[in-house]
Amino acid sequence: MQPSADHDSGLTYATYLRLPHVLDQQRCRSSPPAHDELLFITVHQVYELWFKVLLFELSNARDRMLDGDAYRARLRLRRCHEIERVLVNQIDVVDTMTPHGFLEFRGTLGSSSGLQSTQFREIEFLSGADDSGWLDRAVWLSTEDHQRLSRRLTEPDLWDSFITLLAVAGFAVGTPQQRAAIFYEIAVGDDRYNELWELSEALIDHDQMWSTWRLRHQMTVVRQLGGKPGTGGSTGGGYLAERVPMKFYPELWEARSRFGPPNDGSLPRVHAPESLRQESDG
């Protein structure tokens, strides 16, 4: 059998993954190298690689919703949940460092800080966080990164796309009260709402996993540093604690406090849009 035209017989595992280059990027700044610095660098580089994948998948989930494809949007979000689980569990590895081990090289970090991660902030903007004020304060950003984040603030985010999907399906989504009634209806309605309900739950899962990551990150910082300020000039654990309660989709969370047994009158019922009625009848 002849190899296909695009088959590269000289390609190896190492060259395909560019391992010589990748494995040359974990360069300790402490001298002599502190034992825990290699771990610290590697963990954060791995975070950035996963952030890259999350941005790819979340952007695709957004686009699928704008196309009216709830099923594939949910598949993309499901993958994101599993990646986010890895991100949360990775903190267990960081927690194997002792405070003394971290302090052996912390001084070499200078003013660098995880709060300066462009991809992390890009994920939050894409997910629905509207924090343009942060962008104004981020004086360390390169021109390219500033433009990337500015674009994220002006393009549709996941929440915008979900609401657009509901509107295209025929629901009236103009007010928070109308949307609360829709969330109630798709939660207690019949099978024709299953995909919309599962998609709304996938958004909740994403929100919850990201909050879990924020909490674990904050606890790890306090575990290592106590009340010391962060290297980037923040209050450290105190600043991170303030961000833990932040929600991307507060309307989905708040709707739950208004749910009651079906037909108890706690929220008005909404009529199924014509498109859904036709789909159900067909």
C-alpha cells in the first residue's frame, strides 16, 4: 500500500508536537534553581494551553447557538466542562508546594501575575463578563492583546447567543420577566424543550465550574501566602475572594428561586412558539 499524498514519512511524535521547542520553555529564573519553580512554571503553561482549547470550544459553542444548533452547542460545552474539571484538579498539584518552597523563588516573579493572563480574561469576556473597566486598567497588555480583548467585549458572548437562540425559536425575550418565564417553562415543560433545558444547564455547569476554579485558586493563594499582597499589585487572596461569587448567567441562577411545582402560578406559562409546536406535531 502506497502512503497517501499528504503522508510525511519523516514525521515523528516529537516533531509533530514540536516537543524540542515545547520542552525548552520551562526555564527557571531562580539561581540556583528552586526545586518547586519547575512545577510552578509547568502548571501555568499547561493552564494557558487549556485556556487556548477552551477559547476554541467556547467560541464554537457561541457560533453554534447563533446558528440555532442547540445540540452541537451543548456538545462543545460538555467538552469545556471536562477541561475545566482538569483545571480545578490541577490545583491539587500546586498544593503540594509548601509556602517556604514557593517563597524560595517568588521574588523572581517580579511584577508578573496570573491576573495578567490575557486568555483567562478572554474566556471571562466570551462567557459573559462585562468588565471593560479592567481593560482600561490593564496597562501591561500589548497592543495585540488589548485589541483581542476589546473585540471580545464588542462581539456576541455566550449569553447573547443563548438569548438569540431562544428568540429565533420564537420566544419573547425582551425583558428579564419574559426570560424568567421561559426558563421556568423549559424546566417544567414537555419533551420539546429538552434541548433548550439541557443547553441552559450546560451554561450553568460552565458557570459553576469557573466559580469552583476561582474558589480553589483563591484558597491556594491564601494557603501559600496568607494575607500577603499579590505580585501584580492586587490584595492577593482578598481580591480573589471578591471575585468568587461572580456569575456569568445570574438570570439562570435567579430563576431557580422563583421555581415552584408545575402550574402553581409562581410564574406565567408561556405558549410554545409556532416553530416548536410544528416540530412537536411533526
